Amino acid sequence: MEGLLIHAVVRELAGQLPLKSLGWAFPDEGTAALLLKGMGNLVLRYRPPNPILTVEPGRLGGEARTPFQRLLEARCKGRLVGLEQVKLDRVVLFAFEGEKGFVDVAPTRLVFELTGRNANLMLCDLGGQILGIDRPVTPAVNRFRELRPGLPYTPPPPNHKVDPRPQRPRELSPIVGQTLAQLLKQLDGVGKELGAELLRRAQLSPQTPLTAEHLPLIHRVIHSLVEEPQARAQLSEELRAGWEEEEAEALRKPLREALQRQVKTLQARLQDYQRALERLEEAERLRGWGDLLMAYGPQIPPGPVARLQDFTGQPVEIPLEKGLSPIQNARRFYERAKRLEANAEKALELVPQTEAQIEGLLAELRRLEGLSREALRSESRKLREKGPQVGLRFKSPGGFEVWVGRSSKENDLLTRMAHSEDLWFHAQGVPGSHVILRTQGQPAALPDLLYAAQLAAYHSKARGEKNTPVDYTAKKHVWRPRKAAPGQVLYTQGKTLFVDAAPLQ
């Protein structure tokens, strides 16, 4: 933001001091808005590369989002009693008188540097010591000027340009013979945009050599530019548009991430179903081995491998489990084949359903990107009303809600969130998810217990194994030892169920 635009805002407010402050609002992480009684919002957009100081009508909202904003809200109180721009530099000093109350708040000074990519906002005490700063400046960033809490504030080095405010026509005589472009480089507070505005008002080319006849015109144009830069309305609209875009993206982000997590989960399930279908060939081979062992059982000599000919005359080697007869091995092969076929049958039914769910979520993601800010607010409100979605959520056969953690932090959080009489499940002796069956003290039937136990087995390192032991107990018997990492717990009064660590239908 150029110096003369800043000057216009400062001049407008300085004549009305002191101004009563009605509190701070923070539309985003890089903007602070001070509501001034009878004036509207004094807006400080302090993040690079385009800092802005302006006055906005109405009342802006937004809670403090960063530590610096919270400090600003707590320490920068009372009436605005001082407002000063350093020459026409892009540095503005605000003075607040503090506040008397149960806990007094001391007077403070706010320093706003609107210096493009080095823009910054800092809070200082009356002695000039920095109390807080949005972006600390270390020696690694600037070896000539360090800015951080505890150090005295050091202003930027002064410029030596010409102040255009006190100029009279005769005082411009040194510019005779120069071009208008050369003059613009000498004027303090005039940058590219205001330079173009000055050229437009003067209706002269940048390369026009200035003569004595030009001096009254040039003085008049500079004076009009100082008095009315005529750019604040446009900047205000751009600022508000920027806030709306940032707010929309801030609202959209958690909704997008929630949908993306659901897509990722369904895609993982789809991969499991595809693997189950691919194992149909294995089921066919196991069943064929079982048929051969049943047919040739009495003729097979003891050993780890049965070497036979299949029913087409081709040689076959069948691994045998030690300690079991050929007939018992055949039964094992039949059981394994039956499970694989059952899993494939379920997968065949679930694959199109899961693909349709994924496609629906992807369509919802596409719709989300086109929602307006108001629609996003409505969606966010609905999401908040549902409560925090931590972990995976399922329904047991008896209608109980089941929570499944997906990480150590989620395991820790879900276990702490659970009711003391909820049931806690974990695969025995292996890393895995904490699973909570939300009974809240109500009796749970065996199908509900087996459902939660199978979820715990499937979401563990035992995935794919048979007869996996899963311990369960009331949540009140589970605790996290002192100094233990998140998700690491001890428990007592546990019972054990044996389930297959396979996906649920």
C-alpha cells in the first residue's frame, strides 16, 4: 500500500481522536479489525505481500486464531488516543491508553509496517520494547535490523524523498528540465499505482520534459493526489473479496478433508475386496488338493509332502501339516477354500456398492468446490452439530455405535472420550486399533461383542489371521500409565473372544 493512501486513512482518523474501541475481530490469520465507535472497522491486513490499512463499514467478525492475535486482543485495549504516520513512509504508529478494571491493562503502542514483502505488525510498551510480533525478524533474515519480543523496536531506515505535501508552485522550480517520470521517483508516498494516477490527472506523458509553464499544473495535480488519492474504495472491495475467498477456503478445507478420508477408507476396503476375488483361484486349488487327498488318502506315505497325480494325470505336490492325517489335511483345505469362497462371494456383492459410494463421495467433492461461502457455512454448521468425527464409526447388529481408532492419537482420544461403562476391545498381543462399543452400561449381546472384536482384529497387525484372540473390558478398567505414549494402555478384568481378523460385510 502506497504512502499517500495510508496518509489519507491516517488523516481521516487523526482529526477525530480519541476514538472509543469496541473490541477486536480477526477475519483471518493475517488481518486484525478494530471496531471504533462511530467509525466502523479500522482494518489492518498485515501479512505480506499486500498489506492494507483501511476503514470498513459495518461490523466484522472472527475470533483470534494465532498467539499474536490473542496477545493483541488481551493487551491492546482502551481508547485509540494517538495515530501517526512516519513522514509518508509505510509505517503507522497507534497509541492505546489502556484500561482500568479488576486487572488493569497498561497503555500500549502498535506499530504497523506496510512494507510489502516485509510487512509486519508488532505490539510495544510505552518504552518501545516489543511485547509481541506477528513475524519475528532474526539476524538470519536481516542482519541490520532484528525484531523479536524483548528487544527495543527499531524503525526502518528513513528515505530521503521529497515530501509532496508542503510544495508551492515556485518550490517546484528545481524540477524544470526533468521528465515527469523522474519527478515521480522523487516524491515520497507515491508508488506505481499513484504515479499512474498522477499521470492520468496531469494528462502528460512520463517522458514529457517539464517547463516553468508546467509548474502550476504539476502543483495542482500533486495537491489533488495528496488530498484525494481515490483508490481506497477499490482496495476496500479487493480486501473484502480476499476475505470472502479466504473464509470460503477455510470453511471448505475441513469438509474436503473429511470426504477425502472417507474416500481413502473405501478405497482400502475396495482393495481388500479385490484381493478376496483374486484368491478364488487359490480356493479352487485348495479344493482340488482336498479332493486328491480324500481319493488317495490310504495310499499316501507319511511325510511333509504328498506327491500325487491329479485326475488328468499331471504330477502334483501337496504340502501336509505335520501331525495330521491326509484326510484331516483335506478337511483343512476344504475349510480354507470355503472361507476364501465366502469372502469372494461377499466381495462380489460389496465391490459395486463400494465403487458407487466412492463415486458419490467424489461427486460430493466436486460439488463442494463450487459451493458459495453461505452454503459452506451451512455445511460446516451441520458438521459441528454432528460432533467431532474422530476415528471410524460403525453400527453393531444390536444398534450400538462402535468407534475404531486409526492412529495412536485417535486411540488415545477415543478411549478418553468413551463412557466409563463402554466396552473397550483390542487384539491381544499385537499393535492395533482401540475399539469402543458404546453400550454406556447397557447389556450387549454376543453378536455385538463379536462384531466389535472382529473390528479390533481386522484393524490390527493380525489382519487376515484366523482365531485371533481379542481382549475386552469396561473402559473404566483401562488406563494410560504415567509418561506412556498416546495409545499405550494397561487394563484389568479382561475377557477374551476368538474371531477371524477378516473384513466385515
